Amino acid sequence: VTVPEGGDEEMAHSNKALFGPFENWQTVKRIEKAHDAAIWTVAWTAQEKIISGSNDECVSIRGRDDMGITHRFEGHRLGVLSVDTDAAGSILAVASIDCVIRFYDLDKGISTGEIRAGPVESWTVSINNDASLVASGSHQGTVNIWSLKRNGNEYLQVARLACGANEFNNYIQGGLDDEAYIEAAKMKKSQSTINSKIYVPPQPNFAMDVAFSPDGKWLAASGIDGIISIFDVETQKRVSILKGHHQPVRKITFSPDSSRLLSACDDSRLLAFDFAREEHFIDQYSAHTGWVMSCQYAPDGSNRFASCSGDGTVKIWDTAVSGGHVLASLEEHESMVSSLAFSPDAKKLITGAEDGCLQMHSLLPGEKPQLPPDPDSKFHLEPVSFAQIEDSLENVCNTLATMIIPPDEIIDEEPETTQPPEVSVSKRYKSEDSPPHQEQPMDLTSDNHEPSAAAISSPPPS
């Protein structure tokens, strides 16, 4: 344990990170069969409506208090992948595997339109802060952006952005400038020099998730190769490439002030990036034992976020501590937890799982109660101070030192009897037939297998 510098205040903060506190999150509602198939996405709107989308091709709208269904939208062929709402909670966008993005008016509970993106041209979906744009990633490693201000009955596509790992690749394909890319693609050579740079044919990256920042300035896209691209919405150019993952990044989310980005990956880790820093990367969080499926910063602006995983757990984190401190770990689900969403006040959390179960968790007053120690158990876990840890280590070292027998204390005497020597923790034998410091082997072929009284009374060798 490395004790942080800075005096008693930082020491107390480090102790707090190791041994507490623990928030009192409890599961307060549970719907076993909220859907007939796996729940892949959930959302909690500003108007306190809970939305869940499933592989059963349906989207359910529920109330916060009783979690009863108020609306149900069907017809999302092959399953619902992603849902998102505008900041006001009035417009709902739903992306499904059939590559159609459908829109609904949540106030009226009616369908308002759809975008047929084309084969493999849409996956997850995100609406910007003023509900003027909607974005979706594709299997081809691009992000498609449409305007929500329709021209008649059509939504016009305004951008197609590349999010591959190759920076020059993005330069060729970036924004709406496709002419340079087309010209380069016509070249027969696998590699050609263009403007003193090497052109590398684009590789499909499969944009698994997209997210607009709350202030509307940035658009992030995560790929199956672990690369995260940050685009300037106004210029439609990529401004940053965030690296750190090497496996699919399934979810990305911005902090409420748009200054940070959190990513959830198949490598069981979450990474945090700060756009104000030149290096961007600031921290990683590792506590899950399976794919991290989803994550979200607390909407109240506190130093907290939630994550869920294929290991069936949901965790609440405190980011004020380097490496994160798990404030609570919820283990009520019986299958992989695919998605989660905070309530607007960050005091409740909704989670959806692969078995169709929907759960609501609530932050109750006070710290989480600890179970009393089991009187029959030999082991008790109790908070300790750094001074206690130091004392314990010193005791262990002293004990180990007493177990080492100096060479000058080795007994050179031969055993007086031909009977197998009795092994004692305080004696070691040496003879001409056995190497130094090795015990004389016992004769297991003797007919007399009855142990002596002295052997029974002697403690076993350490």
C-alpha cells in the first residue's frame, strides 16, 4: 500500500477509498417478464418515463411510480438495439436490427416518422441536445447524421463521417468530402503516396455506439476495434482519437458538463477521458469480471457513474478516487445485465437484463448496512488503519525470521537407532547418505506401521 503524500486529509481520503463508505442502494421493484425476450436498451426521460427496448421487437413506456405500461410500440423487426430521447423527453428515437430508425411523440404516444438507413447503415442511435440532429453508426465504420427538420416527409442526411483507426483514412473520408476518397479508391495500387502521405485502404470498423455531448458540440463514436473518435459537430471533422481499448467498445457516455467521456468495453474495463487534458486519458476502472455492457454518469453532476456487465452485476462508482471506488454492487439479476439508466435526480436506477427482467434500484438514506460477523466463522473482515497494516506486516516478518534455522545449529549426530527417525519441527538430520539440510527418508517398507507415542505427541512439521 502506497500512502499518498499530503498529510492527514489525503490519508483519510485514501482510507475512505479502501474501506468505505458504501452507499445504500437497494432493489425496490422487479418485473420478471417485462419483455418476452432479452432487454437490450433502457432509458429514463426528463419527464420521468422509463423506456425499455427488447429483442421481442417491442418498446415499452412505463411510469416511474408503479412501472405500469402506458404505451407499447411494436413492429421493430428483428429486435430493438437502442433508444434515445431529446433533452426535454418528448421525442423518442428507436433503432432496430432492420436498419430502420423510428420516431415517436412521447406526449401523444404516436409514431411521427422513420428513416430507412439501408442495409447495415444504422446500429445505435443518439439525438442531440436541441433535437435537430440524429446520428447512428454503421457496420461500415461510418457515422450517419440526419436532420430532424424534415423536408416534406423525408429526413435529409447531412453528414457521413468515418471513424476508422487510420488518421489519414479519416482525412480522405472526413465530413462530406468524398471526392478525394473516391479518387484514391480508383487507384489500383494497395498503397500510394498522396500529398506526401501514405494512403491505406479503409478497413471496416463497425461503429458500435454513438453519443452527442449534452452541450451539442461533440459527437463520439466507438468501434469494434476499441478506437473512439471525437467529431466537431459544427465542422463535421474528427478532432480526437481516443485509444486504450483493444476490444469492442459497446457503450460511450458524456458527463453532464460535456468535459469527460466514459467508455465500456469487452475487456472488462471502463476508461475515462478528459478533453481539457492534452493526453485525454485520466483513469481506468476495473471491478467487473465480464464484458462491460453499459455505463452512465450520474445526471446530478456528482462524481459518480454506474456500470453493468455480463457478470450479472451493477456497480455504482465514485470517480473522486484514482482507479474508482465501488460505492455499491447490486447482484439481484440472474443473467447478463445489458443496459442501465439513471433517473433525472440520480437517486434511482433502472436496469434491463438478457432474461427479460427489469429492475429498479433506489438510493436509500445512510450507508449500506453491514452484515454482522458470523460467530461460527474463523474469518472476520473489519476496517483497519494503515498503522495496523504496518504492525501486522512487522509481526509476519518477525514470525518468518524465527522459522529460519542458522546452519551452525544443524545437528550432526547420527540417529542412535535403526528405526525411522521421528520428524520434529525443531530438528534436522544430516548423514553421509543424504544431502545437507534434508530430512532422513522414512522406511515405508517396515512391517511396523504403528506410530510411536512421541510421534503422535509431536506437532506436524511446518
